[in-house]
Amino acid sequence: MSERLDTWMDAYVLAWSTNESENIAALFTDDAVYDPQTAEGEWDGISEIVARWQEIDDNEDNWDFEWQPLVDSEEVAVITGRTRYLDPPTSYRNLFVIRFADDGRCYDFTEWYIEEEDS
């Protein structure tokens, strides 16, 4: 795994944990697209990404997340993950596609998640 991916994923988990706008914004380019694969569609630009991310506001004491890379190249990374929520107990399998700008920030992020049956 590249240092760039490890650093970016650590920053992603920090942003998820804190829900602070500067931590979220540090992950993405100004014109980034974040596609959560929901009916509401993609989030365009850093302002919308920060605002929509903060609407979710997961309590950091209510989840844990583990991940591993499937693909890690200079331009794109694909990771699989598992998110476990404690209350109510629920687990999700995750797939992220992260496209990187030259400066290490993400310009295109797509995520898929599916609830596991026996959470």
C-alpha cells in the first residue's frame, strides 16, 4: 500500500470522526465530485461535499471501520471496507473508488455500501 493512500485514508477517518469542515475539505480538490450512489445523486464541489457530509454526522463513538486496498496506482485507488455501527448494531460492506489529483487530494470519489445480513 502506498504512503499516499494510507495518509489519505487516515485523513478520511479523521474527517469522519470529527465532522469538522477543515478536515473534510482537506481531502478533496475544490471542484471534486463525491458520488455516494444514492437517489439524491452526486455532490459537486467542495462546498456541497462538506455540507452534505456534515448532514450525516455519525457519532464517532458509535462506529468502527476497517479497510484494505484492492488497487493502488498513482491515479486511482480502490478499497474495500467494513463499517460496524454499535447502536443499533449494523454492519456495511464498503467499496470506494478514489481518483487522485497530483497534490494527493481526491477529485473524484465514488462509494458503494450494502448492509450485511447478520449484523
